[in-house]
Amino acid sequence: MGRSHRRAKSFMRINCPHCGGKAAITSRHPQTKTAVNLYCHCRNVASCGATFVYCLALSHTINPPVNVTAQLAATIIRALPAEERAKLRGMVDL
């Protein structure tokens, strides 16, 4: 009937902080909307086998969404004195 819905594979590579070998993410636990704890284990079980937690979090936004940018521009324009707004209207044909 329908296609099975599979999660897209992640291409993020995790290395063991102890031996530098490849590690696998065994589970993830969201902490906030923009942060998650990744529970991992080292695949180098013969000489390491460590288990550890990485915290993956959004650091900052480089380019905000369009609606945020438009809202910010509108707020700045409204704060301008009337004559400055009139000059701006003439420059951009608002």
C-alpha cells in the first residue's frame, strides 16, 4: 500500500573522546527545543568501549527566518521620526 516511513540517515560522525575511534549514538534525550543529549558508545570495544554523553545544542542563528527579519525592520521603521520615514518611503517606494 504505502511506503514505509524511514528516518533519514544522519551523516554526523561521532568520535570517542577517549581513544578517537568511531562511536555510535545509542539514544537521544531532548533537553530543550534546541538542545539534545546524545548517549554514545565507542565501537572500539577491544581496547576502549567507553560510553559517554555529548550535548548537541544550537549555538546561534546566522540568518533569522524571513518573518523575524520583516518584523524587526517594521519595528525599526516605526521608531523613526516621521520625516525620516517619509525619506525612506521615497527611497523604496513604499
